Amino acid sequence: MKKIIASTLFLVLAMSAIGFAAAADKATGDVGYTIGIQRYLSFDVHEATAKQPMGGTLHYSDVQNVWYTVDVQLVRIEGSWAWLAGPVVEGNAGLGQWLYAVVYDGGTPGSAGDVVWGDFYLTQDAAKAAFDAKEDPASTAAVTSGNLVVHSADSEPGAPDICTKIQSGTLLDSVGNPIALGFDQYGYNYQAHMFLGYYDNALRPAVPVDTGDTLVMKWNDAWLSNGDCNGDGKLDRPASYIGSGAWETNHMWGTYEQDGKTCTWDYFVKIVAVPSDAVPIGGIWYTASGTEIGPDIWGQFAIVQEVSNDLCAGQNGLLDKSSAGPGFGKY
């Protein structure tokens, strides 16, 4: 019984193609989403310019009258993505903690395809470390209402793009289904580089299931891109993953019965493509300098972090972490 997870939080944005080169990259929005209950998020954040430091504000509320305001102090915006972090400074929840959140703009009008992630941290250092490493928060939610805008220099009009995008409607997935923006019937959102749905639907059954364990997969462009640049009508992926910089996370959770009681579990794993000079020894990948990267998986990848929580199985927390560190972008 293996594992991955979908969760809670907030943020997202829609792309703006109009702006001035001198303006800061920014993200604004007023959105709604549901995780058990109806929740609302508004935000206005920007990167630094010569005249102002990075920053902004974020406000959360829900139908149970929980609310808080975040003084956003760290902002990174790249293309359709934004990474944010800051302390909770007002409210009836989270005071003294830091929020770290990731925002994705689905590229369609309104909220379609928009996704938000977020976690709380007890200290500034922990939140900043997650922000610097572009960590993948556990909490995940698809935005269902509202208006969002991301303005990024990376999304400005420029040289003609020879690659075919998902927006064209002509690209196919691995089983021949047309790919569209937003989530498909199984839970894949290729534009957002993620899957959010039931575990059994990840294999695209003839009839999607509507119950079972939950799975969230997230990957970067090197693992599976959201465009076709080689003209084969499918999303691009490397001919060999070794040295590609690709990564993926799997987060699962669910329940099972054991000895007359219901057991709850969740499992999280980070997987990275090994560097071109990595060496496999006894089922473990090592860097050229001899530092252990992690256990081999699928011949071209290493597991750099595993976390499992299952009291019935006697598991609670970190199972394994790479000696080289569990962050992305190292290889």
C-alpha cells in the first residue's frame, strides 16, 4: 500500500500580457476554493525594483470565521508561477508562524486550471529555506472562483515560439487523448505539471474511479514539459533523464482496515534524475565525489527523501533523506 497526498491552502494567478518593462513582476488576486469548507484568499505581491523591495500582503478567511493576514516579505515570480513567504501578523489563527505558498496560473480566463499550494512554518529560517529551494508544499487546492492576475517578464510577448502549446488543442497524451488546459477526467493538469486525484485514476482506467486513496504528483518541465518542440504531437520529455535536472514528487494518503480498526496513512517521496557523472553502487546512486544521492529507482533516478506517517505500521515521519540534501536543483 503506497502513498502520495492532496491538501490545503491557497493562491493562484492568471497571466497578464500587458505591462511595462520597468514594472515589477507581480501577482494579484481575489479567489475562492474548497477544502472541506469554502475558503477565500486575496493577495497583492510584487518582486523588487530599484524603487521598492519585494513584498505585499495576503489575506485568508473561511466560512468558519478563521482569518489571518500575512506580511509577505519574500516573492519570486517566474512565468506562470509565484513563490511567496511571510509572517502572519494579524488574525485568529497562525499568529507568529510563517506562511510559504506556491501559486500557479492555469493560463485560461477566470480560475480554470489555477492551483495553489501552501504550508505553515514555525520559524522564518524554515520558511525561507523552503522558499529558496522552491520546495513543494504538501497542501494543494484548485481554485474554483475569483479573478487572478500574474504579471511576469517571462510571459511577455517576444520572439516567435516554434513549440506547440497545450492551448492549441492538437497535442495528445500517452494514450492518444487530446490534452486541454486545466484538469482532465483523471486528475492530470499538464499545463500545471501535476496530477491531483484518486490513485487508481493515475493509470487512466476506461472508467475513472470516484473513491479510493488520494494521489498528488508534481513534476518540473525537464520531467515532462507542457509543450511540443520536436513536432511529434506529444509533450516533450528527455531521451535520457540522466543529467536532465528532472524531478518529481509523489504525495499519497488514505485509510485501510487492520484488526478491526481503521488506519490512516500518508506518504511523501522526492525523486530526482541523477547527474551525468553519478555512479551506481549496490542499488545506491553516488555523486562523482562519493556523496550518497539516494536509492536507485527506474534506473535513471534516485530517491532523495521519503516521509511516512502510519501509526498502525509504526511509522511516524522521516524515513530517509539524501546525504547530499533533499532539495531540488542540485543536479
